[in-house]
Amino acid sequence: MSETLSSRARVYSPDYIITPPALYAWPPSLLGAVRYLLFDMLFPWGYLYAIMAIIGWHFLTPSLETMSEWSWGWVGLIWLRNAGLLTLVAGGLYWWLYIRKSQGTQYKFDKRWMATDDSQFLWRNQVKDNMFWSLVSGVTIWTLYESVTLWFYASGRQPVLSLAEHPGAFMLSIYGVFFWSTATFYFIHRALHWRPLYRLAHELHHRNVNIGPWSGISMHPIEHAIYFAPFMLWWFVPCDPIIILLTGFFQGISPAVSHCGFDFLKNGDKKWVTAGDYFHQLHHQYFHVNYGNTPTPFDKLFDSWHDGTESGKELLKGRMRHRRRQVG
């Protein structure tokens, strides 16, 4: 690793280059692709979200019979479950990394801590601002998408492909969640950087240059309405309701991990598990690169891929010169 002095803060720079997954290697590597699909892509967080979805469906979600008729009562219960799980993950990471400061600033992308006296945030406090937008707007719109989708299945408008009867479809649907989400995110995110939409909605999320766990889904309600739209896939493609919950957890909870601000979590003196997403961290730092995610590398295809190296910075400079010529 290396640490370099930027104009705004001391910034941690990982000692690796961001490359597309082995799934897209040419010539193809079967072993590399299988390893990526079974381990690199899912371990540990993808498996955690899948386990959360299974437990959440069996113990923390009203029955299909209850949800066959629309009621704000059971919708409220789903809101409480989603808010509680987001608070458990985002709040837990915030407590461990920012309150307890268990690993100091080691592996922290931006050495500054969260803003506590900044007028661009509600109450001049970045964490309180992020929590407000995440819980009040984010969890609410996430819950509405999820509830409508579950109601479609419970009321017979869409057939249920249960895990017990369709294990193959279930496994494909798990990958469907991750690939569908990351693929749509690129195009949604590029649209949000269209200047009128950016000024109307996306600018609120980008106030978080120095990101933390609560920054993940701290967005304007308009952006939440667009961001959680991947739920609509299951309005047309039948699945097990567990997959619907997994979609919500991946969209709603995984950003708390990817925005946690730390490249790794430590166990004692050693790296324990990957946490923050350096690829997306570079987007928050530079704005005009890395609009998508590495599992579906559209940035590579559309020449907006910043790999964290000096050549990535040159790419950024070229894009900025092009933007200035367009504006001029």
C-alpha cells in the first residue's frame, strides 16, 4: 500500500490495479470464471445477503396469505424489518469504524472523519443527514417496491417458483440479482449524471465525497425511485419470494458496506475481509469515472474505467477536457 498527500486530505491508495473480473478474460479462463462466480463475486458479502434473505423470509416477513390483500399494516412491518437490518449493518460498521475507531485510519480511503459542521448537510452533520435520507426516504421507497412485488406473488398475479420445486431457477435467480442490479446501475447512474437530473436529485448523494456506511443510500427521493427500480424485473420474471428480499438487501444494505470508507476490515493486526469498494470510491472522488460496478464492466466498454493508477488519472483528465470543450 501507499499513502499520498492530496490537496484535500491524506488519501490511502491500495497497492492493486482494478481489473475486470476473470469472467470477462480473453482468451477465456474457465477456472478463473468459475472461481469468480463462486468465490470472488459472492464471498463473503453476497453469501451474507443470501442468508439474510432466507432468514428474513422465514422469520421476519408476513405470510403470503397475509400479503394477498394490500394492507399498510404488513407493509409497515416490512419497513421496520428493512430499517432494522440497515441499521444493524450500517450502524454496526459506523460504530466499529467511526465511533470505536477500531482500526484508526488504516485502510481508510479518505483520512478525514465525517463532517460535523458543514452547511451542505442537514443539521450541519453528515451522519445525521445520511441517516435521515437513508431511513426516511430510502427504506420507505425500497419497502414500497418490495411490498408491491410481494403482493403480486401473494395475490396470484405472478407464479411462485419455490426453492424446493425449482432449485436450478433459484440459483440462476441469485446471480440474476447481482448481474441485473449491477448492469442497470451503470445506465441508471449515467442518467443521473445528466446535468438537469444531477442538479435536481443526484447532487445530494455526491455531497458525500468522504463517504461512510450511512452514505450508501443517502439519496434524494427521486433517485431512490430510480435506484430501486430493479425490483420490477420480478414483475415479469417469476421467482421465489426469497429472491425478492435478496434484491432489496443487495440494493438497500450492500451500499452500506461498499461506502464504508475502508478498503479492508481488520482482525487484530491482519486484514480480515474486504469492505469498501475502491472502484466506486474513485467515482465519489472524481465524479466522471466508474459509473457502474466491476461485475458488469460497462465502464470498460464505454471508456470511463479508472483503475486507480496514473493512467486512470490521465483518462480522467482527457474526459474533463472533453467536457469543457462541450460546455464551451
